[in-house]
Amino acid sequence: MSDRHNNTFISRRENAWRRNQNTVAFEHSTRLGPVSHTVLVAMMVALLGLIYLTQVTKTSGYGYTIEQLNSQKTELVAKKSELQVESARLKSLQKIQSSEVAAKLTAPASTDYIH
């Protein structure tokens, strides 16, 4: 009799309302089938693929911009070296013209050109 009494007590305890417990359980009347699950998984994979593609194209866009900036930098470095050479040439001409030797030179009386 103690087993029967113990089982009754357990079943009553399971059915009893407890504090902060919902008394009504909601069950979905519709369930997703295998086709719906497959479609949902395919849509999630497609969405992840699109996110991946946007990230890759954004990265390649940055690569294109970096390549443009590198070529612009190369051009500017070449122009800078040309300007440094020109600056050195002009400074040397000024030095020559202001030297003592150039000051002692005289201008020619006449200059003739051959046509």
C-alpha cells in the first residue's frame, strides 16, 4: 500500500500548481515538414553566401583603391626626383654666374647665327 500511496502523491504533486508557473501550455498546431526545413536551410546558406560576397567585393574594392594610390605615389616620387635634379641644376647655374670667374668675362661685341 505504501507504493500505491507514494505513486498517488507523486502524480498529485506533478499536477499541482506551483508558484510562477504557467497553467496553460501552448502547443503549435502546425509543424514544419522536411521540405520546409530544406528550403529554410537553403535560404540561410544563400543569405550567408551573399554576406560573404559583399565582404569579398568590399575587400577587392579596397585593393583597387590601394593600387591606384600606389601608382600615384610612384608617379609623385618620380616627379619629386626630377624636380630635385632641376633645382640642383638651377642652383649650380646661379653659382656659376655669381662666381669671380664669370664676373671677369666680357660680353662679345657681335653674335652671328647661321641659317
